[in-house]
Amino acid sequence: FSHSRLGYGYQIWHLNGNDFMTTGMGDQLCMVFKDKGIVFAIQSSNQGNPISRDLIVDEAYRVVESMSDLPLEENNEANKKLEDLSSKQELRHLDYGVKSTIEKNINGKKFICEENQMGIKWFKLILEENNGTFAYENAQGKKEIHFGRGCNIFETFPQEGYSNMVGKEVTKGYFYKDANSGCWLDNERFEIEVEIIDKYFGNLTIFIGFNEDKALLHMSKNAEYFLREYFGDCVAVMEK
């Protein structure tokens, strides 16, 4: 069952009964509960998550259907809990991950890539205690993505020329802000997550699997009109 399969027309999706919603990329939703006289709007960045939209709509219905015309009694204790929870919210990031016994063997080493669709020539994974760097070279030159270990690092994504206002228009000299974290998934696999948090939302996942002097680099993106240079696989060998 999916809420988005109850009917569609002109960028408007039918919900239950007389309810309807407009939807945007990554679950930017505006739901109209016509009979209740309620409008619910939310801005999200959930691209790549196949179930998030239904979870949001389910929760919105749970709240709306529990509403009455009577005012709520004042509840200072519940309000304080809500304020405390809101003040502690932060952008999602990867946990610190596991300790890898091969980290010292690959740290800072240059891996030369076979020909690949991303045009990446080489890369290095440089790891420190609380942060790290994914250094590489592609068609635009040498670049670096910095990430936190157990936290986000906020910076500017190094690829130049993404759109400023119109999605398909390349804007020379324009960059997107991002938030990045990384961790060892197990002893041989490292993951980096990049969240684009700018005029456009998107995300990029980088997996690197190591096997002695070889590495497999896998990049997967969820973004419209950008990050196309960061989607694919390549095999790399450690430079001697």
C-alpha cells in the first residue's frame, strides 16, 4: 500500500476521501485535509529512501485524526520536553564505526584507478582520529572531500559549475554547501556520506573496499541534475 497510488492529476496526488497533497523531491509535501480544514506542510531531504513518504503521511494522518474542536489543556511539562528535544536535534551523520586493522596500511596511500565512467584518476583516504579526507583527481583537477568521524564536517562540495537557480543550467564558479561523515563499516570497507544542503538537496554515498593492494570504489548519488560525475564503480591499485 502506498499513499501516492490513490490517483493523480496535474502535480496533485489524491489521498483518502477528499484529502490531497502536492509532493516535491525528497518528500517536500503539502497535505490538505479538506474535511478537517487542516493543511500540513513539511520540507525534507529523503532522496533514495523508498518508504519515508508513506511514514510521513501515516504520522500526519495519526495526528490529524486524533484532533478535536476542543482546545488542549496547558501542559508545561510536555512543552518543556518538546523544547528540550528540539534543541538537541542535529543533522544525521554516520557513527564512528568499527576499528579496522588495515587502516594503518592504506592510510594516505595513493590508489591508481582503472578507466571509469566517473573519470576519477586516483584517490587517497587520509584518516585522523576524529576526521578524514577523501582526496582524488577527476576531469576538473585535484579535489578533497573532508569528513568527520562520528560527526559531520560542514564545508563546500568541491565540484564546480552546478546550478544556481535553474536545475539544468550550469553556473560557472558556483558550489554547493555540504555536510560529510565517514566510518569503517567493517575491517575492509569504509563509507563516506555527503549531504548537499544548499539551494538543491541531494546525497552521495562513497564506498571503498580494500583487499591487500587493491581497492574497489563505488559511488551512488541521489540528486536531480547534479552529482552525475559521482555515480559508478572502479577498480584501483595501490601505487608502489
